[in-house]
Amino acid sequence: MTKDLRIAVDIGGTFTDVVLEESGRRLTCKLLTTPQRPEEAVLEGVRLILADAGRGFADVAVFVHGTTLATNAVIERRGARTALIATEGFRDVLDIANESRYDQYDLSIEKPRPLVPRALRFTVPERTDVHGQVRLALDESAVRALAPCLRAQGIDSVAIAYMHSYANPGHERRTRDLLKAELPGLWLTLSSEVCPEVREYERTSTAVANAYVQPLMESISRACRKRWPPRSSTVQIYLVTSGGGLTAIETARRFPVRLVESGPAGGAIFAAQIAARAGEARALQLRHGRDHGQDLPDRRLTRRTPRGCSKIDRAARFLKAPACPCAFPSSKWSRSGRAAARSPSSMC
């Protein structure tokens, strides 16, 4: 038989769905997600669906993977123990944010907890201006001095976000090299790589979110690849991004924050196809999961932002509530967790 099968998998918080496509025929399989080892449900589902099709792993040509695990990790605060290293004087960027209040007259207003608490935010002397000119050289001794602190705090992953590093990433890269030499097993995210653009708060938040979910997503990808039968090692593996496109596994390992809306994006693209087949130019999709809801208020489901700021873990619905902003290409929607569902401010 020819190597012509396409398999798509979506790992959700409750269920793992598997779809096989073969010459226009589609088979589906639904299993309970195995939270501690998500790859087990994936591989079991693939085995079952291949058995139904009378085929084997060696017949799979393309494997596409979408997931809401990164989203759930952010909303439920189940990511890695993460620290932030920032320019001296900018420790509280995540708290200050953009200084906006989504409900001006609510005296009991609540904001989402930052992914990195203040006690795990560190600063070092350095400064680069908006043009990329170094105004204050990086204090390398201060960076080295952080290594024992990070080790003592049990830090798994670190986000490095310096002022204007998008214009000159030299200090961030040098910090990474110094920490790697001291702590070889540490996960490191540079804001200049994950989000090389202006707006300090959004860039820092995106880098922190990337660092927060990177160990989780890497472990899943590595486990799936390791346990995939050797005979089918030539299978092409892609992951669904938040914009509804596909990316290679190596890129996903470096920038897992781009997968935060992976599962919902796949649903949005599919909904757009359904609407197109029905001849509907204007449609609304609603997806409701175990712990959160997702609304796509756009009139055209196919509308996407080339570079947007996705809002995750909103404090309230139907308001411009604060959330964890992540800057990456994405479809337009609103995502909220349990807190938003309970918030009085979220009621119409």
C-alpha cells in the first residue's frame, strides 16, 4: 500500500480526538485525555483508528497535531515554575501593564494573577535605547549571581525581557549564554526572539507565557516522537498554530506560545469551511470546553490578524478586561476561564 494517510489529533483538557483521512474517506476516534501523559491517548487513538482502517503506522504520510493543553496550562496556572529577568527598574512591568482599568467605577476590580509572581522577578543593570545603542553595558557579574537564586527557587524556565531588546538583542543573548553555562538544564526564552517588536508590556508578557508553557509542550512533542514506531519515522509532523496555519515541530519547540490557541484555531478554520460549503458568508461559532468558553464574534470566520495580541484568561466577559496578552498571528476571538464565568461584571 502507498504512504497516503493523513491523521489529525486534537488534545483537549477532557477528550483527545483523532481523525484519519484516506482517499476522501474519514474515520474518527474519541478517547479520554491522559493528563499526566497526553501522548498515551494520542498513540492509543492512532492505533485504534489505523486498526479500523486496516492500515499501519508505516502508511501515515502526514500527522497534524492541535491542542488546548497550552491554553489550559495558562488559565489553570499549571505551567512550569518560571522566573523573569528584566532591566533594572522594570521589575513590575507585568503588574503595571498598560495602566488601564476595564471598569472605571468598580472598586473591587480584580486582575488576573501574573504568570510570574513578583518574588520570582529579577533585574540586572543594563540599558539599550530605542535605536539599539547601548547606554549601559550588561552587568555580567549580576547575571551570574542570579544562577544560585534560580537554582534555590527550583526554577524550570526563565523569560529574559530587556528594554528595547527588539532593536538590539545582544544583552539578552549574552544573558542566555551566561545562564546556560551555570544552569545547563534551564529553559530560556528571549523576548527579542519570541516577540521582536515594540510595546514593553506585551513583549514581556508574551516571553513569559512562552517560558511558562515551553517545558510542557516540549515534553509532549518529545514523548510522541520517541514512542512513534521506528518504521514510520519519515512521517511529516506539523502542529497547528494560533493563526490556523501549520508549523514544523522544531519551531513549535522554540516558540510554543504560538500554539496557545492551537486547538480553537483548528475549530475556527473548520467552521469557516462548513460555512463556505453552506454558502453562508456571515456565521458565528461558539466552542465550549470543560473549563472555558471561546467566542468568535467576527462576522467572517475566516478573518485573521497578521499580528494580533491574543487575550488569554480574561477577568470578565463582554468588557475590555485585562488578561495575559500574547502577541502572535492569530484568529480573532475571546477566551475566558472559570473566573470570568463567575464574575458579576461578565453578566449582560
